Amino acid sequence: MTVPALKLNTNTVTITLWLQPTDDPVNDFAGLFFSREGTASVNGVGLRYATNNQLGYVWNLGATETSSFNSGLTPPANQWSFAALVIEPTKATIYLYNTNGLASATNPIPHTAEAWDGHGLIGYDGGFYDGNFPGTIDEVAYSIMRSPQLKSSIYIMPRSRFKPQPSR
């Protein structure tokens, strides 16, 4: 599914979604909420799988310190999990919540503002890999922190469940 450009231009954002993978393991670099358009076209930006069935992300214009981050967080197959990526100026944290409990992994590096000025994809990497997510994704949302008091606005994407379809 394609969504319009978020036009974030920030390094304080939270991306959340529910996912239910049907395969174990999931393809390396399968996109969850990702973009390879606009200024992120070469390396991408967003939440995706990394290697070894782990949740991962790409930020800082595709810097290796983000794209190669090993979270150790593995959503179980055939079970709903809630995932969140929280980007802050000094770190990024990925959260995973399911029947196994709540777990998180933090990447303690500086994060630059990302424009996210190209369309986003739900369930697909949009680039160089077999980046289709095998399963169902629901209730993708993002929140931009606009003040030191962490006031935020939540923008809900289409709420219907869908199975990502391969792009051709």
C-alpha cells in the first residue's frame, strides 16, 4: 500500500503499527513502513526487518549505524505484535510488544532530521531487496513531537487490515 509523503523534516518522530508475520524467518529487509522516494531514495528511511528475522530501521540518510543496527527483537510468526520506532535527537528505540511481553532495543547515536518527502510504503521495502512483508499489517500511525512538553499529533493511516501485494 502506498501512502502520501509524510513531509516530516524532523528527528523526533514515533512510528507504530501492528504486524502478524506468516513466515519464519521473514525476508531480510522486508519493509513495514518504509520509503525510498524523495531525498531517501537511495538508502531509504523507516521501520523494516533487518537480518536474522529482527526488527530494524533506517535513518540518517541510510547511515550504516542505523541500517545495520541489530535490535534482537523478533516478532513471532502467526501472532499479532505491536511495534514502535521512536526517533529522538540522541537515540532511537524499537519496541516490540506481544504475548511474550514488552521488549526494547536502543541505538544510542545522534539522529538527523529526515524529510520523508517521498511516498511511503506499507509492507514493502520499495527497493533493492525482496522486501515484501509476508503477513498482515494494521493500524500504521506516526506522531511528531512538536515541543519540549512532547505534545504530539497522531496521524492514522487507513485502518483496514491488508496483505501487502508484491510490486511489479
